[in-house]
Amino acid sequence: MAEDLKINANDKAGRYKELIPQIKALTAHEPDSMANMGNVCAALKYTFSFFWVGFYLVKEDELVLSAFQGPVACTRIRKGKGVCGSAWERAEAIIVPDVDAFPGHIACSSLSKSEIVVPLFGEDGSVIGVLDVDSDRLAAFDETDAVYLKEIVGCIRIADH
Ligand code: SME
């Protein structure tokens, strides 16, 4: 079976609407979370040309880098630190139009200008990780991204949580 994505829409919501059923088809019958997170990162990066797309997973008292697409990134983030650690602590998505204006932002690359972080929830409702998406443009993310990225992270099940 060919695994290439088919995306035709030119607008952001249209591209997410085409992408989501394809992500569901890719992940629904695959129990391996690393395989699914890898495909989600690739699908998002290549559909939207994002600068960086990746997952951090909660391991003990830190977020630890997991599957990602893009330049090398920091590996460990403490709760409450940076955008990722803040999304974990608040248990909610955070949209950052200008990373330089976010107190405590962790700059893995000086090319990253705006960012969105969406938490992943375990079956008990606790945060088990985050999806972090970075753009090299200012204000690249809005509520449209938040809505669809939340649906996309819902496709990921982490076996040991
Ligand atoms: N900017 C993030 C750190 C992760 S990198 O962007 C890949 C933060 O402030 O949490």
C-alpha cells in the first residue's frame, strides 16, 4: 500500500481536514506509539513546511524528547519551564506568536519564531507528553491549529501510560 499523503487544499483548515483522516488511517491499526508519533511528525512537517515538529514525553519529573522532524533539539525540559513545560503544568495548549516575548522560552534554534504546544492526555486525564510545533515565521499559529492538532494528538496512545 502506498503511504504517501494526498493534500490539495491551499488553506490551513482545508489542509488539516484532508490530513486528519489520513493520519487516522495510518495510526488506527498500529499499536507502536513511536511509529505513530514519527508518522505524525512527518505528516505535519511535510504538509505545512513547519520548521520543527516533535513530541516530548513525561518521564518521571521531566519531558524527554521523543519522535521529531527537524533540527536537533534540547532533550529534557522541566515542568513549568519553557513553552513545553508550561503546557504540561497548565494542562492546556499554548500558542506563542513571538517566542522572544514568552518569558522563559527555551530556544533550541534561533530560527524558530513562533510556536504551539498541545498536551497529550493519558486515560486518567493526566498529561503524558506534549506535541511542539515551531515555525520560522512570526504568528504562524492560531486557534485553527490548536483545534486540529488536539484531534491529531488524540490519535496517539502511549502504551506505558
Ligand atoms: N521552545 C520549546 C523547547 C523545545 S524546542 O522548541 C524544539 C520551549 O520553550 O519549551
